[in-house]
Amino acid sequence: MRLLIERLLMALLLPLAMLGLAQRPGLLQMDAYIHDRLLILASHRASPDILIIAIDEHSLRELGRWPWSRETHARLLEGLAPAAPRGVLLDLFLTEPSADPREDARLAQAMGLLPVYLPLLHASPLAFTSHEWPGFLPPLPDFAAQARGVGHAGLAPDTDGVARTLYLLEGYPAHLQPYVGTLMAQRIPQPAPAPEATSTDWLRQSPLRLLFAGPRGSYRTVPYVSVLRGEVPAELLRDKLLLVGATAPGLGDQTLTPNASIRGVLPGVEVHANAIDNLMHGRNVSVSPPLWHAAWTVVPLWIALWLLVRRGRYALPIAVGLASTCLLISGIAMLACHYWLPPVAPMLGLAILYLLWSWRRLESQFVYLRRRAQVLDALPGGTFEVMPVRAPAPADPTEHPKQALDRAIARLRRMQQLMDKAMQAMPVAMLICDEEGRIGSGNAAAFRLLSSGTLPSHGDDDAPAVLRGVLLPELIAPLAVPPANGAPPRTDATHWTDLLHGEYVTSDARVFRLEAAAFSGDAPEDRGWVVMLPELTAEREAQRQRDEWRQFLSHDLRSPQVTILSILSMHEATADAGLRTAIRREAERTLALAEGFMDFALAESDDYRFADTHIGAVLLDAKDQVWHYAQTHGVRVEARLDDDAGDTILRADGALLTRAIVNLLNNAIRHSPSGRSVELRMSLEPGTGSAGAARVRISVGDQGSGMTSDQLDALIHAPRGRRVPATPEAAPSETKSAGTRRMGLGFSVVRAVVQKHHGTLGASSTPGVGTTVWLLLPLTDSRPITST
């Protein structure tokens, strides 16, 4: 029953654990590494219909430093127009007017000569954007009017910073903008309905997981200056998709991509070339939906567990074979079908299952050996057994089974030595045979009896070994004495011992008979036989002499009898010497080091790195870090930044300040009932007096049970380790939460960070309503962020 429960727990809990671990950063990075290696192997040939006009180092040397005038771009487009290209992507953000309006007019006029496509610039939520393109900074109206199409050009890097996916539709609901490449490739997707999205939600739809043609320079590229000077033949440009963009290092967007070598970058214009190529030829790396992804992770574990139950001895080949199969299937799916199946989670699950299975099997064997050793050690001593010297009790309880097994093995060894010596010293011939009658051992008396004319002579030391492996029925068959009444041999015998009745005579006239007694193990094949060969030579000689002297004797001479007084009962050995040191594994111990101690040590140190920090970005970063924790507790985190404070720069250590705000948010979330909200707010407070500086006020408010003034004082000023007393007015469910507020390392980090920033820490609370904790940080050199 216990074994069944353990297997059920493995079948249920391990898949759930792997589904959770599959989304952890470590496994995601390993999957991403395998994905990128396979993506390189699955690379395709670059389309000859795409040509990159590169703003490269050669063009910069010829035309001067960047940025170039818009008249230069106008001359480029005017020179391209006679070649009649299929389309031109001008990968430049033309969102601001130039100093000379005539240059803008000429560039707009040149755009009308051929199909030109322009990208949209992503804008921050606080930047002014057009009503037609909310969330983006569009090109100037004259350029947008002359362009054949305007679309977004943003990539969506993964958590490791590598760009593998591009969304064909981005933006706010009802204002989704297509990717500019879909306009050139004429593959514009239809927006999908998003009923749960609000008007302020940023949506991304129709993901395109890129298949790259190769490393940097895979697409045919010509210098900008060569096209500008007419050095490129028109045949090379005709009916091509031309992408004008920067490839020079440090110029334009440089994107981390899987095919750009380890930690390498790919110019943004080449990423667009790959994306447009994928759209034109229908290439895309498909990703399994969540249900199929879960099945891909769980099913191999269930298959492995089923195989382990049926073929447990092949645990390692099963685990390695299934893990290799998962990796092979993932590679084949990517290379042949462009379908991505992350292999790390099922492979890791198989490894953990193998370790658990092996551990439980070894543990069960160790438990069995420990119990059998205790039973053997508890057996009462035999008649001729010497009492062993008892070792002192060990201090470690885990040493008790080891001592019991050592004592049991020592007892068996002494008993074996005693029995061997007693057997060899016995004057009566004795043999030990197996179930088939094969001799396993015998004493010297047996060899002396049976070696007369049937066995080669040996020394006394090697004599018993000569009998080993010889079939006893075949050895003594020639020595049998025929029955006196002439009866035929038995034909109804079912066992070889049934044929051993009667007397036997050796070549030197020694007479003996056989007496066999079985000693059994737990299985029939383990049964053995003790065969005694009592010699009757003297008895037969005495009988002869009695017959001769019968007339002289007045009474009969009774024949001497030999009685065997000991029958050996042997048990199957359950352990060998190699297992003595492996009775029980030492329990694994773990020591978890709290991250809070590290934060606290850093917070109280002088290793602060002060720099100009966007305080609004710090708050939004803290909100993002607690998002998952808040979702788990069913609590909403609402960030409110005053209009005059959102672009404020603060001289601070951004990482530690973020950590302090995260600690406050976590505490507020932990003590907020499900369904409530936690407010994160930032505002500016003007300075007081002539020397007073403006301050940033950051507050975190919850809707929990609240605290009294004594509790607030304990929260702000009490030493670490004191618990904040519960609020009497709190509800029963909230009393426990409030009563367990602890002045731990988390709040100590907040105090230390505020102190290092020369700020002030305060709080206000109302029992039954909620608690608000705020930080006041001085702005000694505040500056607003200007958008460019």
C-alpha cells in the first residue's frame, strides 16, 4: 500500500512540479539555448528579392557624419525611382521637422515617385501621440501622406534580451497597427477580438517567431553611397524589395538574435529583411498551445513511471532513453516542421523521476536489510557459540543498524568457521549436495572413503575440493551391492535420494551406506541435502566373526549402531561484505540562506551606487516585480504617478530603492484581503523654508485590517524580532494576519535604504481600514526627463 501511494504521488506531484519549473528563468534559458542552436541548423536561404541599401562605414566616410540631410535621402529615392523597385522600406524615424522645410518638401515629393514604407516610433505612455496612431509617434504628416504604408517596426525581446518573436499587430484596442513588413509583403493579418482588454491595455497579436536566413550579411547588401552615385546597376534594383537602414556599428538599432553568434547583434534592417522574407514565404516557428505543452511535459513522465513499474531493473536505460527521445523529437520537430517543443522540462523531470525511483528502491532495500540484520542479531546464541563482545552504543542513532549487521555477519562467520572445523573433524564421512545431487562440499573422511579407486589422489588440503561438482548418484552407482534376494532396481523413484538405499562396497572392501536429510531455503531451488556415509566395515566384520563364533557364544552380539545427533539448519544469506558500509544513506540536509540577509547587509553597507535615476521607472519596475505575487493573493496593485512627478530624476541607488519599495508592496499585498487593491503612489512635495529642498513622496497603501498607534510605533521604531500586536477591532481572519506582522529584515532594509538616501520613513493607519507607509526622499538635483 505504501509503495502504491508513493507511485501515485510521483505520478501526480512530479508533473505539477515540472509544469511550474518549466516557466522558471533557469529552464527557460536552457530551452532558449537549445532553441537557438536548432534555429541555426534550420536556417534557410536568403530571398534574392530582398536587397539592403546599407548605411555602412564606407558610406559614412564618403557622405560625412550621421545624420545626413533629408535632401540626401530625397536624392536616393529619386535615383531609385527609374529602376522601379517593388517597394522601399525607409528604416528611419521621420517624426521631427528638419531645420530647412524645403528639404522635407523635397523628400516628401521623392516619396511620391515610388512605393515607400515608413516605420512608426514607439512612444512612452506619457508622450504626446496622434489620435490616429495612439501609442506611437508617427512620421510628419507630409511624409505619412506620401508613403504607401506606415506600420510599427518594434521587436519583442524575450527575458534574456534575445529577439526571437515579432508581433504583426501591436497597439491599443481598436487601434492595432500592422507591422510595416506585412504591408510590404502584403500579408496583413486580421485583428483578433479581445473582449477582456480595456482601452488602456497594450495588445500584441499574431506572433511571428522568426526563422533567420543566417548570420550578419546573409542578405545581399549594397552601400548607400554607391546607390546614391548611381554605381549600382538598375537591373539589380528592379522589382526588388529595398530596405534602407543602418548597418554600421553603433548606428541604428542593434538587436540580439539567435543567429548573430554568442552574444552577437544583428542590425535592425537585417532583422526586418528576415521578417519580410518569412512573411513572403510563409515561414514561422509554431509554438504548441498551453494544453499540448503541458501534455508534452507530463506524458513522458507517466510513460517512464509505467515502464519503471514493469521493468524497474532497467531504470537508467529507461530514463536516458526517454530523455534522448524527447531531445530527438524536439530537434526533428524544429528542423523538419518548424515546430518548437521545449525539451528541458521533460528531460529534467525524467532525471528527477529516475533519482526518486532509485532512492526509493534503495531505501526499501536498506529497510529490508536493516530489519533482517536486526532479526539475525536477535537470534539466541547456539550451544557452542561464543558470546561476542558488545561495543558501546554509538552516539549517532544511524550507526545502530550498521552495528547490528556487523554483529550478525561476525556471528555467521564464526558459525561458518565452527561448522567447517567440526565437519572436517568428524570421523563420519559427510557430504553437502544440491537438489540435483551435485556435491558442494565434503569432509576429509568422505574423500578417504570415496577415493578408493574412483577419485585421483590428492594431498589432505586439496582432497575435499576434488569432490566439488561431482554427481553423487553417478559416483557411487558402481559401488552398489546387489540385493540379496535378487530384486530388480527401483523404477518408481521420484528423487535421487530414493535410489541411495542399500549398502556400498569400495574397491578396498570398505562397506558404507547413505543417509540423507534435507534442509530447505525459502524456495525449492534453494533446498540442499546433508548426506551421511556411515561406514559399516567394522560391523560387517563383526557380523562375520559372530557367525563364526556363534556356537561359542550364549547370546547374540548386537550390531553397533551409529546415531547422528546434529542436523544443520541453514538460512539463506541476505547480505554480503560489500553491503556492510552501505546499510543506510545519510539523510540529506539543506540549509537555505535567506535573501533578506543579503539585502540587509547590502542596505546597511556603504557600497551604494548613486546615479541619476528615473524615479517613475523605479516604481513601475517595483510594480512589475510584485505582479505575480499580487496575482497569487488576488490583490491588484495600482500605480499612480502625479503629472508633475512622473519624469523626475532622483540621485539614488536604483536597485536598492526598488528593493525597498518591493518589500513594502509585498508586505501590503500579504496583509490585504483577496479582491482588494494596493495603491503605489508618487508625488512631489515642495520644500519648506529658504534651505528646504523639494521631496519625492512614495507611498504604499493597503486595505487590510489596519493598526493602532502602538502598532505603528512598533512597526517604525521597534527593533527587529518584535511582533506587532494584533488590532482588537480586526476581523478574526484579519487578526491573525495583523498579529503576525513582524519587524523583520524586509522592513529593516526599507529603513536602511531610506536612511542612506537621507529620507524620512512614516506611516499612518486606521484599524479596520488599512495602512499607508510613505517615504520622503529629498530632491537635491531634480530634473525632468525630456522626450526626444
